[in-house]
Amino acid sequence: MAEAREAGEPLEAGAEADGQVAVAGRLVARRGQGKTVFADIEDRSGVIQVWATLDRLGDQGLGVLAGAHVGDIVGVRGSVVRTRRGEVSVAADAVEMLAKSLRPPPDRHAGLKDPETRYRQRYLDLMASDDVRAQFVVRARAIAGVRRFLDERGFIEVETPVLQPIYGGAAARPFVTHHNELGRDLYLRIATELYLKRCLVGGLEKVYEIGKDFRNEGVSFKHNPEFTMLETYEAYADYEDVASMLEEMVAAAAVQATGGTVIPWKGGEIDLTPPWRRVRLTDALEQASGIDVLAHPDAADLRARMRAAGLDAPDEAPWGKLVDGILTQALEPDLVQPTILLDYPLELSPFAKRREDDPRLVERFEAFCGGMEIANAFSELNDPDDQRERFAMLQADREAGDDEAQPSDEDFLTALEHGMPPTGGLGLGLDRLVMLLTDRHSIREVILFPAMRT
């Protein structure tokens, strides 16, 4: 369609371009009768008018178009013309019915209003709305921009197992499946981290993966059980290097997808231009809630302090989960402009290096924007003995009832015992990034086919 319209732009009213074009698309409107029929057909690039006359098509050809219904998919061959009224059109010399629509299409003017229909039958949503189609084009451009950014910096893209004998790399409940031939249960991965680190042990020093992760958790405006993550790992880098790379990469993806780094968000604007605001997590938590979490190292003590501040603090939650609860309730919703929170307590970060100046903390950051977390990064732990101790700590949490705690992974420990270079690692939620770039406030809006209740 776009090429045909472009060929018609220089024409004056009543003129016809040399040569023939072939266009195909969905019929969205039809006008006229008798010896002349006008029809609008649409593809991803837009709409073009078809001008069909008895003189050029004959009875049979004109009859195909005259008998078509809105929603049908037709192919047209002919010359590009500009009508006397100035409309660029294809003067049809042949028309072919390519696919009949046996169900009526959605009303293009009213669109689809029911969210259930929009998400369950996304093809109707795409059919009815130019904006919805455009947002998934933005998604594709953003991911392509991320991939280009990394490729140009010497990263290589790899693929790691989706079905894993031991899940790990995050705090989450997994989906469990069974392999009949192997006679064992396997888990859909919750993260790509531990396998990507094995790549670094083997000498692939800058790797990334863009792929699906699966977490058996609730559905919310920012959670879907199946989601798309980018993880990157770079040898001889730390979390400060990764923070700088993240700022540049998100800005580059925004330019690729939207044309700039200032984007609309909930009636205002977000500026993704580097550098972003950076603040120590514990300082930000105290400013937002009045609670110095490091001054309350006991879970019961912190729980009481949270409840006194009016925050939810479940009885069964360990200390690390309570700290995360303060972040989620008191701080995260206010982090609208891009912000990097640095230096997390050890209990929240089983795969990050300790800070040399304060062993209670690790070299980790999370990036927030639009009131939600979009990225997580570490100076990766590469000491196998320390990692073994962290796994033991997590096992104690599991035995205390935390079913999201990471299980121990002896094969990963064996890999670390072969030596992994100092590494900076990053996880970026691509669905949430697209939410920001398209000013959409539910993750279901930016996933073509989101999970739905029965």
C-alpha cells in the first residue's frame, strides 16, 4: 500500500502512473454501485482506495468487488491514478477474492471496549484499532533497538534451556512439568541467570539472552505469568558499569521506537535521557517510610516497626521480604522519573557481591520508572564458597516456609569452582519497558496474548 501511495503522490488530478502495481488487504469500506465501485483496502502500512469500473474489469471482475463484504481480504492489480477529486487510488484491472470473512469485523469507529474480548481475541483488537497495531510495532522496534545496542558493543546472543532440572536466578514459584522419556519433573525457567553465568565460566565474556521466563505468581497490572526478559552478563564489569550501560540502552531503545527520549506517561512526561537519579536503597526507604531497616536487623522488630508505620507486614515473612514490602508499599509508586536504587541488604540478593565497606550490603541496583521496577543488576558473586553459604541461607528460608526461595544448585556451584571472572549482570523487563514507551498502564496491553482466567 505504501509504495502504491508513494507512486501516486506526484500525480496531478486525473493522471495515471506508468506501470502496474499489485496490492492486497482487508476490505474496510465500499461505495458505489452499477458500473463503478470504490473500495478501501488496508494492510499494515495503511489504506488505499480501489477504483473499479466495468470498462476495465468487465462483469466478472467488477462482480467480485461488488459482492465482497467488509472484512474480506482481496487482491487488486492495476495502475496508480489520482482521481479528479484528488484521491490516490488503484484503478483495478483485476480483482481476486483471497479470503472470505465469515464473521463480521469489529466496528472500526467504536472499536472494542470490552477488555476481556480485546485480550482473548487480540486479532479483533488489532483489526479494529490503528493504535493497538502501532503499539506492537513500537514493541518490535524497542526490542530491535536493545538487540542492536548490545550487538554493537560486542555482546553475543545465546540461548539457554527453558526446561530446567533446577530452577533458579530469582525468588519465584516455578511451573512444573514432567518429561516422560527422562522420567523426571522439570521446571519452566524463572530466569536465565545461572546458565548465562556458565557461559562466562566457559569464556564467552559478553553474553545476552532475550527470552521468555515463567513465574507461577499472581496476575496484576505489572505481572504476567509468562513474560519477556533481557539478561546481560559482562566479564570484568561491575554494577556501576551496568548502570551506565542500562541508561544508554534504554535511551537508545526509546529513540529507536519513538523517536526521542522524552515520553508521555499518565498525562505527564518521563525523561529517559541519561544520567538517571541514583540513591542508596536504605536512604530512600528511610526517607519514604521513616524506617531505617539496618537499625532493625531482626524480622520481628522490623515487622513491629512497619506495622507502627501503617504498612502491611505478614507474620510469616522473613526479614528480606519485609524490606521488600517497605519498598513496594512506601517507595516504588513514587518513583516515576527513572531512578536507580543502589546497595541492597544481603538478604535480598543471593547472587551479588558484598560491599567491601559494609558487608551487610551488596553491590546491587534496581531501576524504577513509571512507579514500577524495570531492571535489576548485580556485581555478580563469583566466590563459590560464599555462594554455597548463600544457598544454605536460602534453604533455611525454604524450610521456614518461603516457597519462593532459590533451591541449591550443585552443578552451578561446580561451574563457579572452575572460576568465573568478575562480572556485571543485568535483567531488564522488556514488557515493562514497552509499557513505558507506549504509555500503557497494564502489562496485558503490551503482550499480544496475555494469560487470562477461565
